[in-house]
Amino acid sequence: MKSRRKSPVNLVITEPQHCSIHLRLKILGRLPFFAGLSAKALEVINQRFVEVGYQADEMIYAAGDPAERLFVVAEGKIKLLQHPANGRNIMLHILSSGEFFGNLTTMGVVTYPDTAQAQTQACVLSIRADDFRQILDDHPGLALKALEVLGERLSSANRRVLQLSSMPVEQRIAFTLLELGQKLGYPQDMGMLIDVPLSRDDLAEMTGATPETVSRVMSQLQNSGIVVSGRQWIAISDWAGLEALAGQET
Amino acid sequence: MKSRRKSPVNLVITEPQHCSIHLRLKILGRLPFFAGLSAKALEVINQRFVEVGYQADEMIYAAGDPAERLFVVAEGKIKLLQHPANGRNIMLHILSSGEFFGNLTTMGVVTYPDTAQAQTQACVLSIRADDFRQILDDHPGLALKALEVLGERLSSANRRVLQLSSMPVEQRIAFTLLELGQKLGYPQDMGMLIDVPLSRDDLAEMTGATPETVSRVMSQLQNSGIVVSGRQWIAISDWAGLEALAGQET
DNA sequence: CGAGACGTTGAACCTATTCAACACTGGTGG
DNA sequence: CCACCAGTGTTGAATAGGTTCAACGTCTCG
């Protein structure tokens, strides 16, 4: 019953050290967020952005740092963490290409409330918070889009509160896997592969459980033929079965 | 050791049935949110708002209803709830005068993700979502303020995720009481009174625990001289002691 | 005054944590 | 190229924190 094999998660990224996104303008222009802006405006915005590459596990900023920048993921995956007093971490989000993080609100906020860390090798664009503020002032429509983004994050956070408050671990894991599958999954022969290297500890940080418990639940899911997984990767082989475990809607 | 007495929480509200805020313009004008707008602009905005009164426990909207309106609390307290599959509720927020709820984002959102219910008798102003959208278009600065509001809510939700993921019930209750005290407390002879009628069940819905557990913890806090409480009310008599229990910063 | 809501307390039970030992994997250096 | 080792994952047994179910006390309102 050993279904382990070399990780099917794709890790090839353009460049090791420096992040070589030379077509930033194209990337920024493709963001739904900036859709509708003139080429000229985009060019101006583009000039304000800086690109930086990170190794897997490298920290981008730490909770409590002065919140001077807004970031956009260009390539790779970034995770947002919180740090309780006890040693463990809590993962709030995994972000992929095109998603924002850092200081999105530009005003009252003085320090980052969470820590951003590269989950894979990654390339990130960033801009000073007050430059972003300026852009929002110049293009009023953007603030509305930013509202949408924040609104979606708020809903997501509230869903998580609901899960933590009312579901047993197995159900929380089922939900989390479904969300990951939707967001980061891509179809494979063995099922819907979650296309991020993801350890038991990572899943534990996402579900508010211990790594041991996650391991037990995953074993059980594997025995039921619902997921297939190995070192740092997970694939969902029976989506409907997982939905059934989660309770109802995705 | 019986410290019960008639509830010290003030429940007097202007009018029983209809909510009689005849000075809406003044109320809206006082909101930090609308600060800086001209009297003329305020007048226009004011005309778009409607006022409605609610009895305690009355529902304002239910999760899943079409999200057509944005609300502002004029008087009284409103709670925002989520409903897990199992019978229990989860309280996301208690809002008081000047705070927004309902559809703040005006676009993608089609149904309310949560339920709004009057915690006390209350008066609420509301406006159609697309009228509000129009106002945001006319006064670009407002969208930035809305961003601030949402950003603060998001932080709050994330703090709650952290608590649920990493703290035992006692600590979560301590934190929750401190937050309530900060937001709704007012000094009294017996300590910082939390100025909302609040049952054990309410606290349970806020902390992700059962009413029984909350009752046990509260008894213990009362014996330690940290809080005083009775039927539907709670006062914090030893703020520093409560902070110590919560761990560190407020 | 009575009824129903609210609160308290006890005891059994159960889920998830904790601590610990062990197994597998992949990468590194000899 | 192989052996080893650290990181990762698995599994077991004991424990603890919280829930559940149930009974009872107490306050408030009609």
C-alpha cells in the first residue's frame, strides 16, 4: 500500500538567485487588479515596483516590522504566518501569482500584523506603501478593487473561525484540502494534485491541530482511498468523498 | 459570596417601536467615516439613508439573503453571527454606534455571509448598496476609509483565528473580556462594566466554547476576584489580573 | 405566584495532545 | 557511489482539557 514516490510537485523556477521577471509590466498589466488602466498609467505604476527573489523558507518580512511596503506575488508561493506565544505557527494563507500581501491599507497600519515567508522559491514585486497610496488616489477605481480583495480575505478568515469553533479536526482538514485543491490543484493521473510542497506540519499550522494528529487523519484518508500523499505532497483522488467528509458545499 | 443584583447594564433607549433618530444628518456627519465632507454632500448622502428600529433579538438580515444594503448602527448594539451545521451559533462581532455592517464591498458580493441581529433594542440606518457605491464613486477618499475599516476587521478576525488555534478556553475568555471591556466598558464602582447584556451563551458563541464551560471559567474568575458578574452582565474588577491570565498585551 | 430562561455544578466520556519510539526518504559528504 | 544523517512521517499509549448529559438552583417577567 506504499504509494510514495518522488514528489510530483513541480518545483522548477526560472532562476535561482536573482528573480528574473523582466516583463514586470506584462505581469502587472495582467492583474485583474490593474485591468482597465491605460498603458501609460501602467508604465508609471510599473516604475514604482521593485522585484526581489527569495529562496524557499526565506523570510520576506516579520510580524512587527514597520509596514512600509505592499507586495505582489509574481512567481512561486508565499505563506502568511502568525506566531502564538507557544512555539507553534499559524498559517493564515498561501498566496500564489497575482495575489497581494503586506500593507494593503496604507493608513493607520504601522507594523505588519503577520509574517510573510517563501513557501517555495519565489519572485515578488513590491512598492512603497505611500506610493501605492498615491496610485489609489490617482485611480479611484482601484480602491474599490482593493475593497473586494479585503472583503474576500475577511470572508475567508471568518470561514476559518467557523471551522475552528465548530468542527472536529478531520472535517477541518477535509475543508482545508478542498480549498487548497480548488486554489492550487491541478489534475493528474492520481487525482487532483495540490501543487505546493506541503508537509504535515504545514497542514497542522493551517488547521489548528498537531502534526501527529494530521498524520493520523491523513493515514486514515489514504486508507479510505480519498487522498494519496507522500513526503511534502498531497493529491485528492476522491473529490466527492472528501466533500462528503467536509459536510456540504465546498 | 452572592454578588448578584439587578443588572447594572443600562437599557434605556429613546423609543420602543419606531426608532426616532430625527437628527440623522448629525449622526452621519459625526461618523469619522464621513468626516471632511461638505454639508451639501452630507445632505445628499443623508437623503439616501433610511432608519429602522429593532427590538432586542430581532433579526435584521439572515445569512444568504441578497446583500442589497449597507447598515450603520445609530443606537444600541448589533451582533453578527455565523451558523455552523450543528445547532450552535458563532458570534463574529458586537457592533455599537457608528459601526458599519452588511454589504460594505458593493461588488462581487451577492448574499450576506453572516446574520445580523439586534443584541439590544437598536436603531439602524441603512442605504442601498448601489447608492453607497455611487457615494464612493463621488467621494474617492471614502473608499480608503472603507479599506481601513475592513483592514481592522480582518486583523480582528485573524487574531481570533490565532486564539482559537493556540489558546485554552480560559485564555480565550480572558482575551474576549478584555476586548469587550476596551470597546464597550465603562467604569463603575465594582470595576469596568461591560455595557451590553451578555449571557453565558453569548460568551460561549464568542469564544468557541460551550455555555457550561464558560460558566465554570466565569465562576473561577469570580472566585479569584477578577470579575464580578450576574445574570446577563459582567464587570472586570481586576483588569491587570485578567491581562495576566490572557498572557500579555491586550 | 408560577413558568421559563438563565446559570451552576457534577460525573462520565471522548477527542485531540503529548511524549516517545521508530521508519522512511533524500541529499550530502566521504 | 554508497553510507549516513537530518528532516519528515508514522504509530502507540497515557493524559488532559473540554464536551455532553443531566439535575438542580435562581432570577425575572408576565
